Amino acid sequence: MSIPAYVELTQSPHERLSVALNERTYSRIAILVDENTKSFCLPLLENLPEHELIEISPGEQHKTLETCGLIWSKLTEAGFDRKSVLINVGGGVIGDMGGFAAACYKRGINFINIPTTLLSQVDASIGGKLGVDFHGLKNQIGVFQMPLKVIISPLFLKTLEPRQINSGFAEVIKHGLISDAEYFRSLKKPENYRNDQFLDLITRSIFIKNKVVEEDPREIGLRKILNFGHTIGHAIESIYLDLKENLLHGEAIAAGMICEAYLSTKMLKMREDHLEEIVAFISNIYKKIDVEGVDRSLFIDKIRQDKKNKDKEIQVALLSEIGSAKYEITVSESVAIESLDYYSSIVQ
Ligand SMILES: NC(=O)c1ccc[n+]([C@@H]2O[C@H](COP(=O)([O-])OP(=O)(O)OC[C@H]3O[C@@H](n4cnc5c(N)ncnc54)[C@H](O)[C@@H]3O)[C@@H](O)[C@H]2O)c1
Ligand SMILES: [Zn+2]
């Protein structure tokens, strides 16, 4: 099973980091953390060489150009030159934003990502998409740029809240559904994985994501299958975000996958028993999100903001069966609403 050359999967992240830092000569080293990863993850990276620590507040609301400004100010004030390196220790927010900040600083310095959430280990750290949110739109400003190294260790997951683990697990479910039925059917509930089993899970998910990304790095075609569950999921996520309700990305995507599995039966004639299997597995892990009161025209507005739509059409990635996906399937507004009604009616 092949994973990208820049990824190191390890039970000794500190050793791998030390090797990576010795492979080149750097003038200076900066480490970006948030409050949580400073307390929980930095201690696992023993014997760090001399570095400048940049700490930011945790959370998606800080994934902004303002925070990048803070990072660039720190690097500038400390006199970092083009031969310096930035090490991003944290979840997808730190990885996406730290990578973007590094890719822009002095037209680009090297960066190493150490993803510390399940979501960032199986998804965000693979494929070179970097960026920040802007004007309320997710990842509106960004670049494609591969990190020098990504060091992934399940050791970091020990301190992650179960809710965050479940959130990342939604992407694992997605990987199985879009490309590997046997993988999907082998999945257990996230709380039943041990540390070493997480390593296998992460490896398999990275393999699937990487296979897709390598074929279509710029998301012209095939890469769009990774958006399964995300068109409807993002709309739900965004509505909850506006309401300042606490909903994690993967929780919204889990609901989105149920809606889009329903759309798959409508548009691609996916078998009903596959739909039932998906619904049963997902609803055994994730609590139902209340979408009954969601204004259906707002829901459609949110779907229309999706970057992946073409012209005026709503386009989604759907399943022809468990383990196989197709992209650029056009759905009407009424069928999209029907899928939300379906979710609202069936999940307990
Ligand atoms: N670039 C991509 O291809 C891609 C793909 C998917 C998601 N993303 C992005 O990833 C982001 C979401 O990432 P996330 O779910 O990792 O969220 P996150 O980075 O906000 O981390 C979630 C929370 O967990 C804390 N945390 C991180 N590691 C911890 C640890 N080991 N122990 C205890 N607490 C820890 C963080 O401080 C934070 O409070 C979004 O911004 C999304 O857009 C990017
Ligand atoms: Zn996602």
C-alpha cells in the first residue's frame, strides 16, 4: 500500500522530526501551535532544537488572514529568512493556515506538518490544499503547495476528545464509501480502535485519498469524488455556524453522507439495501442533527455557494454502490430538499 513520499507514519514523532530537521540546513526554526496542541502535543516532541514558538487561539474562527498577519509579524520581527522552516503542530486549522502562511512568507519557506487530530491525519494533511477562511466563506483564500514532510502519529490521538475523533472518522467512512467497499465493511465504531489499529486505519485512508489526489491534483475531475457528503454537509455546517450552534465538520458530513446516499438511490439507482446499510452504520455513531426547522430556501442558498457547482447547476458526487463514486451529477433543488426531508424523517 503506497502512501505519499512526504508522509511519515510513526509511533516516534520526535525521532522522525529530528531526522527531518537534520536532512537540511535551516537558518531558524519556528513552531506553530494552538493553546491545546501546546499543552497536549508539544510534550510528545521531546528534545526540540532551539526554536521560536508561535501560539494562537484554537478554533476555526481563527483560521483567518488576521492570524496569518500575526504569524508573519512574529517571523519578520524575529528575523526569519528564506532558509527558515515552520513546523505546524495541530489539527486541520493549524495545518491549513500554517502551511499557507509558510507558502506566502518571502514567497515560500519550507514547512513540516505534524497533524494531531484524526481529521487532519486522514484528510487535511494529504493533498496540498492550504488556506484560510474569508468573508464567512471557508477556505476562500489559499494555494496548492506540498509540505516538505508530514509526520503522522496516532500517539497524539490519546488526548483528543471522543467527539473530535468521531468527527475525523466521518472522512474515514467517506473513503470506504467512495472507493473501497471491503474497507467500509471492516470499520468498527471509533471507540473500539486501539492505538496500533489507528495506525492501520490512517494508512488505509491516506492511501485512498492519495490515490485520488495523485490522479487529479488540481480537482479538475476525479478529485471531486472526495466531496461525497460535503455538498449537503457543508450547507448544514454553514447554517449551524451562522446560528453559532456547536457542530463539528465531520458531524455535518455524516448527516450529509446520509442525504447524499439517498440522492444516490434517486440519481444513480444505488440499491436500497446499500442506503439502509449506510444509514444504519452512520446513525449508530452520530447523534441526529435537528434539521426540521432549517429554512429550505436558506438550505438551497447555502448549497449554491459551494465552490464545486458549475454555472447554475447543483453538482454533487454520489455513489453508484458502496465502494464506487461518480462526480458532477446534477441534482434539482427539489430533490436536494427531499434528501434533507429524508434525513429528518428516518434518523432517530
Ligand atoms: N486541506 C484539506 O484538504 C482539508 C481537508 C479537510 C479539512 N480541512 C480543514 O481542517 C480544519 C478542521 O480540522 P480539525 O478537525 O483538525 O480541527 P482543529 O484544527 O480546529 O482541531 C480541533 C480541536 O482539537 C484540538 N486539538 C488538536 N489536536 C489535539 C490533540 N492531539 N489533543 C487534544 N486536542 C487537540 C484543537 O486545538 C482544536 O480545539 C477545517 O478548517 C477544514 O477546512 C482541510
Ligand atoms: Zn471534510
